[in-house]
Amino acid sequence: MIKFLQLFLSLTILITLHEFGHFFFAKKFKCRVEKFYLFFDFLFPFAGLLNFSLFKKKIGDTEYGLGWFPFGGYVQIAGMVDEQMDKSIIESEPQPWELRSKPAWQRLLVMMGGIIVNVILGLLIFWMVLLVWGKETVPVNKLQYGIAVDSTAYKMGLRDGDQLLSVDKKPVNSLLKVPVIIVMNKARELEVKRNGQNVTIPISEENISQILKNLKHSPFISVRFPCEIDSFIPNGNAIKSNLKKGDHLIAINDVSVPFFNNFVTEVHKHKGQAIDITYIRNADTLKSRVQVDTSGSIGFYSASKKYVPIETQTFSFFGALGQSFKDGWENIVMQVKQFAVIFTVKDAHQQVGGFYSMYKQMNDTWIWRDFWMFTGFLSLVLAFMNFLPIPMLDGGYILFILIEMISGRKVPDKVIYYANYVGLFLILGLMIYANTDFLRN
């Protein structure tokens, strides 16, 4: 429920402010705004089906409301072919209060309004997060026990305990960014230190495809640390045993598990079974029998924070502002690269996710820093997606207006109307595909 509430609040904030961007410029240029809705008051995309709202109030010329269909939202501006697909627009003469009667530069700003707000909001959130909480990184040069690798990384040639040095000859500063850098930049090699020797690991197109495919389920690489108990999950099996906080688990059924990733791998082999755990408490080596649940857990939290060297960089007021622009630009560049990856990396399109993927990214507990970082990131994602030149998206309208401004001839309303039909079903198809990712994965 906490995950759902975080995602719902984040999307509600972003959608409302995005639509406010259109609303602001429309009002500024004296366009009549007929509706301002959070969610749809019809069965999207069928404008004439199940038309009702949960709440509505008319103030001036504008009806403000809350729709019943919990997906997106919209601003209905007079004289604009929008989600309502009102055909009367192309069969009547433009009126002074309609968007289509305004100069091209004003229409451009109205259509850019949502994107502008999303960019400003994303940067503002990054700025405030950096100012309040700073920026956290996991420096790879301070990993006492090196990295832990998943099956994909192992097949590539990486090994538990490796010390990461560089990706394509460029030094690695943060462990968390490594898989993203490899995929987005289509890296060709990794360099690691192993047993005092530098080792080069080649990266193939197939490797990149596998990394991308498995990232939703496995981290590729993570911090390697001893398996020490920090706390217990209430009603879990571990709390019912003789195990205590601070115990170091070293074996399962006499199979050595010196590190936490080894423990997780081994315990998953015994789902629903009882196992003998060997552990060290103070100077004593002890054993305890514990039941593994059907998910492959015995019910404890590891003391990862004790071994993961998280560095927090703090910023001044203006320092945080400068870093927010840097991080914002980096995120936008990554969106462009990600879009390219879909068409250039094998099976990358299968990893396109929707609301379920976003839901899975949310924390089980409400951590405000993570919530705002996700919201800021998503705001920039929405800005980029809406800028794509696809009819029905803001970018489609922007493209038509730019054609008009360059050619000096306005694109006929009829062309925009029918182009939006094509765009509408294209977007609907993409959304269905994206939001059935849980079936593909």
C-alpha cells in the first residue's frame, strides 16, 4: 500500500502541474479554458463513453474536476484538438477566444507549457533534495571486500571480490551507475583488479542485452560484505531461533557462505526446508536449525550499512543549484540514450515498463528523500516523453506549429485532427505494451 500511495502521489503532483503549465499560458493569452481535470471524466480514449466526474465546480469559464478514470489528466482549451476529439473544431471558423486563432508563438508556448513546468519542477526538486540531504554515492575504491556479482556478471567474466577500476578506460566513481553506464553508452570493456592484477573484461552486444534484461530482477553487481545480522523481521523464522543481532553467519548445512550474497544464493536452494546454520558469536562457533520460508528467506535484515561505504556530498545554496542543473541534464541525456537503446540493443523493447515497473521501484517504507528523487526524475522523463514528435502528445502539436513557423503556412485543422487519431491509437498501443511488462517478465 505504501508503494502504491507513493506512486499515486508522485503522479498526481506531476500531472496536475503539467496541465497547469498549459493552463497558465492559455489563460495568459486569453484562450478560453473549458476544463481542467485530474484524471479523465470519460473512458479514455473514448470521449463519449461513461462521461461523469467524481467532483466538479465551474469557476468563470472553466470547469475544474476530478475524473473517475485514474489515468493522467487534461486541460480542454477552446479551439484545440485534444483528448475529446471534438470534430466541430474543423467544421467551424476560429473564434477570438480559441487557441487556433492565436499567433503561432503563443500557441507554441501553450503547448510547451507542460514540458516547461516538468523541467523546472524536476530541477527544483533536485535542488531542494541536494540542499537538504546532499548526494549519496557508493565509491568503488572503498569497497573493503570488492563487488558481489550476479549470474550475468559472472558469465561476462567478473568475479566476487573484484575491485572495479574503469569502464571504457574511464574511472568509475559510483557503483550504482555502472550497469546504466554500460547499457546507455554501449561500453566495450571493464577493467578490474583481481588478486593484485589488472584484468580487462570485454563486453559484447549480447552481454549488454542480458544486463538490460536482468536489471529488473538482479542488480548485476553490488557491494560484497559479510553476512551479519542487524535485526529481525517480525514473525519471521529467524527470530524464533537462537540467532541474535551481531551474529556472523558462515555456513548453511556445512556449505561455506562467508558473504551475504553467498548466503542468499545458498538459502534459496532450500525453500520450505529446515537448514542448519553455522555462525560466530563473539569468539564462539555455534549452530542453529532454522526453517526457510517458501520465498527463500529466514527473516532477518543484514548489517549492510556497516559495510557499504556510502559517501554524502553536501552543497551550499548555490552549489546545490548548479549540481541540480548538472544532474538534470545528465538525466535528460540518459533519456535520449535510453530511447536509442530501445531500437539498437537486442530485445531492449521487451524491457519497456509501465506503472507496474514504477511501482516496483518504490520503497516499502516512506523515505522522503527517495520519494522526491523519484518524482524529480519522473518529471524530467515526462518532459522528454511529451516532447517526442508524436501526434496527440505535446511534441506532435509543437511539430505542427514549428512547420507553420518555418513554412509560413498553417497546417490545416483537419490534418491535425486525423493525425491525432493516428497518434492516439499509437500511444494507446504503446501504453498497453508498456503496462503489460509483468507478463513479458
